[in-house]
Amino acid sequence: RSLLAHVVDLLGDDPALTTPRLFSGWSLRYADEPVGMIVRGTVYAKAAPDVGEAWRALGSTPFTYTRGDRTITMAGYWSVPPDGLERGDALRDYLGLPPDD
């Protein structure tokens, strides 16, 4: 089963959630606003600048990519902490989505 299918299952049947292709992965959009992405087998949440260190303590890392001989860090996207891939309510919280009713 794919990571995308797992994420969609965790988030439940929500018509506001869409998952268009994004480069080599998928964008996670809610009500047409980007809330995260899945790239290279990792789920990233669009995160406020002040969450970085707290999320790092939970095992998260910022999204990085390589351009030429440089590694570029996008501090606005952090990998979802492990509990977010186990529980739908935690994933919704990390992505900034409303609770699933």
C-alpha cells in the first residue's frame, strides 16, 4: 500500500482534501490551500516558523533538496512526527486541519 493511500486513509473521507501531483510526489491541499506534501517517501507538513525546534524534538526534520552542489533547506516544511503517521487526529493536527467529525 502506498504512503499516499495511507495518508488519505488516516485523514478520512474529506472532500476538501486533494492530492495533486507535485514534482516527484504529491501536494496535500485542503480547501485548495497547501498544507503539506509527500516527497521521497516522507510526509511533510507546512509549518509555522516557530515550530521547528519543538518538532525537531519529536523527531522531525526540515525538507531539503539538492541543487547542484548545494543543499537547500525549506524551513517552512517539516516531516510529520511519527505519531502523525499512526493516528488520523494527530496528522490532522500537524497539517493544521479541522478535527474529523
